[in-house]
Amino acid sequence: MTLLVAITKEQKLFQLQREMSHDDLRQLKETNPFFCPQCKEPLLLKIGTIKIPHFAHLKNNACDSFFSEGESAAHLLGKQQLYSLFTRLQLPTVVEPYLPQIQQRPDLLVTKDDEQYAIEFQCSKIAGPLFQNRTNGYQVVNINPVWLLHTPNAHFKTVGITKISINHTNAQFIQTYKKQHYLITYDVQREMFYYVSNLIPIQGLQYFGVIQELPLTQQNFPFFIPKVMSKQTFQMIFTKVLMIRNTTLRSRLFLSKKGVNDSFLRAIYEMQCTIFKLPHFIGIPVECSAPLPVPNVEWQLLLFYFLQCHELTPQSMHLKSIPYFLKWAKLDEGKQMVQAVDNYLELLKKLAIENVHSDILEEQLIHLLYDQLVAFG
């Protein structure tokens, strides 16, 4: 286990600082023994050229096996940089404190206005159950968990409107403020926060979002919440969503091997639709549609086919009928899917849409979608 803090022989807490020179550290190493704050075993002060200076156990022990995650140079450097941020903000901060009541060690423990915050700077993959267990652990002892993801790759640094893939591991770090979903990452090399904000789901792991950068020196705490995109920006994204929808339709038409047994293509035929001239209210993102593996255009068109087959309209379809529709269409019957269908039906009701051939103004559709997905209530 690599550490930035240790106990001296005088039983005082010693913390490595970014400003310490290698010469000063070598002198410390020669003249001072250091011990682990948790297991009290001797520690070795390592002063290399790859990783930043840090403490490590002399040999593997129970302390190592319980807490070690194979810290990277980025993780160590990130903790130091974040510590400097909180120091600049004059917030009481402890590096790597051991919390015996929950047997967890956050990277940083910050206090502000009598509230405590556990800062976890995540540079490696973390399984969902472990992520949730750690989060729950902090909450049990009234500590607010703050997860910060190390910027995964260059795609997360493309400032402006972008299409981005966020895998299941990284999606755990998505935060929500009112209606806005956003992801904060931090790049230790550039000392820069990258906000992937105003996330609009496309399908599966694909999103449209707005990426903004914020230097470490300009960050505050709690971390800044990104601004809501303008309706004009949302309209640009909506146009891109329709382009992707049409690409999905084209692939489905030419690559499907089921022929007449393809329920999606059969629905288009039975409703007398033209595949490349579907109305713009089919294949749109709706609230709660982010985790759905099936393309929006598919389940939404199947919903209209279901309504036609059962002589229903969005206005007459009851919430209790949604599970029956999902089973009928052979779609996932989970809570997220039910919520997505319900939100879509509500949107159709507000637009007074009765069937797949209804006419609406695109401006009205964009206005309602913007209110549902983006605008703060």
C-alpha cells in the first residue's frame, strides 16, 4: 500500500508535500523512521523518478492486503493536487485517514460548514457492488461521499458538443442535479477538471454532451455544477440525434436476417410507414432512457404498433398496461424501462399525438423535450 502520510517516532502525523525537494526528502529518510498510521509497522520512504515520493510497507502484510489497490503515479499525484486545492480554499483536510468504524480509508477527508466529505479519486476500475458498499459506508457515518474519476481518455477532453461513450464502470460516477446529468473527471497531467455535462442519451452507452474544462486553480468546493445548455445548443444536438436514428434504421433495414419475422420491420410495414420518413417524435431521448440497451427508435415504434393493434392511443393507455406492452414486444421489463415508456407517453399526450401519422410542429417537440431533459424545474 502506498501512502502520503506516516507517523513519526514522536507519534506525530507527517504528510508529504508537493513542495518538498528530493534532497530534503533524502535527508528525512536517513534521519527519521516512519510508521504506518494504521498497523504501526515501519514504512519506507520511496523517492523515485516515476512515482511521486510516497511511503510503502517494508513487506506485504495484513494492512497491505486489506487496503491496497496498487496505486498508480496518477493517483498519488492527484491526491497531492487535490490537497493543495482544499488548502488554498482554507478547508480542514486530512489525507488518507483511516475510519475504523467502517474500515475505510478515503483519499481525503474534507470539512466544510460542519459537514464532512470523503473524496475518492478513482484511477482504476471499481466494480459496482464495491462502489455502492463504499458509498453506503460513508453515508452510514454521516460523511458525504464525493467520487472523482480520473479523466479516462482524450475523448473526455474534446471541449464543446460531442458524442461520447461512457461505459458501465464510468457511468457509476454520473451525478444528477435537478434534471441535469453530468460527469466530472480530473486530469493530473494538465491539472484540469473536465465536465461532461447536459448528458443526452442516444442508445446503450452512447451520449451527446457538452464538455467544458476548468483549471484546478479555479475550482471551488463543493465542486462547481455545470451550466444548463441553451435551447439553441439542444436543438443542434437534437438534429444530430435524428441523424444517428436514421443511421440505425438504415443498418437495421439492410442487415436484418429475420425478414418478415423481424417485429420492428413488420411494425413499420403494418403501420404503412416509410422507414426513412418516420416522424421526428419517434426515436427521441426521454427521461430515464439512459440505461436502456435497445435503441429508442425501436421501442418507441413498437409502442405505436402496440397501440394500433390494441386500438389504443397514448391518452387511453394506462400505466398498468406498460408491463404488458413490454412483454408483448419482448423488451426488458425492468423499472427503468417502465419509467421510460411512461415518460414517453406523457410527452405524446402533451403533444396531442394519437398515432404514428399525427402531425406536430418540430419547434413544439423540441420545446417539450428541452423542458423534460434539460431545463431546471
